[in-house]
Amino acid sequence: MDLSTQYLGLDLKNPIVASSSPLTWDLKKAVALQQAGVAAIIMPSLFEEQIENEQAQLDRFIHQQSIGHSETDNFHPQLADYMDYQNKYLSQLELLKGELDIPVIASLNGISEGGWVQNAVDLEQAGADALELNIYYVAANPDETGLQVEQRYLSLFKAIKSQVKLPICVKITHQFSAIGWMVKQLEQAGAAGVSVFNRFYQPDIDLETLHIVPKLELSHSFEALLRIRWVAMLRHHVSLSLAITGGIHTAEDALKGLLAGADITCMCSVLLDQGPQQITRVLEQMSLWMMDKEYESVSQLKGSLSYINAVNPEAFERANYLEIMDSYSRASGVMV
Ligand SMILES: Cc1cc2nc3c(=O)[nH]c(=O)nc-3n(C[C@H](O)[C@H](O)[C@H](O)COP(=O)(O)O)c2cc1C
């Protein structure tokens, strides 16, 4: 079975990619993912906040040096103590690139233009095969318009794009009023791909302490459906690469994503939960299903149920809304 696919101009041996998580940082874990058959890894992100924080500390250091502190010099941090975060990331990228045979995609995570975007250059020089830009922006300010939010995405993307030749994928949220327009704008600005969709981690309220607590829940398969639907609707409007991230746990999830038109399907939660062997299982089951349905390759399968190819594409839109509501039946014994 030919499972190969192209993503961001890279030739991948299959469409299963491990998305950013602690698993794609550690060399041993990344090797285990590779042995299990994963086609590429996306490293955890280098975060704008941490880069800026480090830069601020460095600026303070330089300022203190220029003032001079003579006899207390020994008590002050040394220059090497700064820039640690970025250097660590670059060393880890170089290590992963040196040890793995599969492509390694680096990741930047931020929401605003600034000095931190220059890190893209270092990532390119350190050998990243591509770059994922995760714009994790919660549009909490009610005075900011939708257009301003979209411009923020585009400006940040363009600022990073102008630094490097690397293909860049933008990991976007589904919280746009016009997802298709946004993706087309990103494509016109030179994005090589988009990854749909970021999962926003929801803060919870602790009823004991009355504090707001961040909550990270792993995903469930049903979350893939939102992504599959949007990939199906986007596929014939754009020619950039499409990745699905969110809710891909099983071979069925991955197959549906590919049928809708995704070039790759990314896994994270299920790998944290079940380990790298899940990749091997998914690849085996995908091949079996494809043989059974007489598909010869992933290229043949990709997009065969996208909006323009599906027998009943209106089901991706609003058309069946009423029918779906009407078709709901209560469990017996509940509110007779
Ligand atoms: C523990 C953990 C760490 C993550 N770290 C990052 C990160 O650094 N950058 C990023 O873009 N996404 C990060 N993600 C998001 C995942 O890459 C993925 O997009 C998301 O979990 C949805 O996929 P899933 O349903 O397969 O988990 C992280 C997710 C988890 C659970």
C-alpha cells in the first residue's frame, strides 16, 4: 500500500505526523515515534512570552553591566545564564535533526510582531525542515474587530515569512467568522499550509478556592469531526497543504480526514495516552481498510469525499440542520 503524501513540499512516507507535545522534544521519545512509523514530528513551540521575557532579562543585565557593580560582580548572573531557552531549543532541534531520519518541523507560538520573530532565522539555520506558526490568540477585547484579529494573524505571518525561505504552516483556530477567507488570505500571503484547528485549553472555576484554574484535557475522537468538515469545505478553494490536528485518535479518524482532503493527520493526545504503538496500529488498520475498499494509495484517497467530490456535499453545510434536530430521539424512560 502506498501511504506516501506531500506536506509543505516535503515527501512523507505516510500521513501520520506527531504534533507538538513533550513527546516530540525528548530524543528517546522521538526515536520511539519514528520506530513506530510516524512520518514527521512537530517540535513543541518556542513561545513568544518566554523569548521576550528572556530578552527583557538580558536587557536588564546589559544595563547593569554598563552601570558596573564592582565588588558585587560575583553575585550577579553571567551572560551565559541568559538566552538559555532559545539556545536549548536550537540545540534540541539540531540533536533531533542529527538523530532522526524523518523531517523535523520546528514550531513558533505567539500573537504579536516583535523581535522574537527573528528566531525563525535561527530555526532555519539549525536545520528545521519546515516551520509551524501557532497563533493562539483569544480575541478577548470586545473593541477589537474581526478584521483587526484577522490582520493580526496576517501581519504576524508576513513578519515571520519575510525572515525565512522555510515552508510555513499556520496553526489556526476555528473561531473566525469566515474561515475560508482567512485561509485564502494566508495562502495569498505565502503560507505553505494551514493546520486546523488549535484546541483552546479552557480555564475552569475551582468551587473550593474560587480561583480560576487552567485545565488541559486530552481530546476525544469526536473533536476531529469539526476539522474534517472544514477541510472538506476548504479543499477545493485552496491549493496549500492542509493538516488536521485535534481528535485524530484512530485509523478511522485519520481516514476520514484524508477522504475530506487533508494531506496529513496529526496525533498528540492519543500518543500521550496510549504511547507510540498507536501509530503502528493506525497505519496497519489504514492499509487494511484501503485494501478492502480497493484504494491503492493515499493520493488516490485524498479528497475523494471533499465538498466537490462528495455525493451529498450539502451535509457539510446547513442543509441537514433541521433533519438532524428532528432525528434526535430520547433514551427510553427519559422524560416520557
Ligand atoms: C501536553 C501538550 C502540550 C502541547 N504543546 C504544544 C505546543 O508546544 N505547541 C503547539 O502548537 N501545540 C501544542 N499542543 C497541542 C497539540 O500539538 C495538538 O495540536 C492538540 O493537542 C490537538 O491534537 P490532539 O487532539 O491529537 O491532542 C500540546 C498539547 C498537549 C496535550
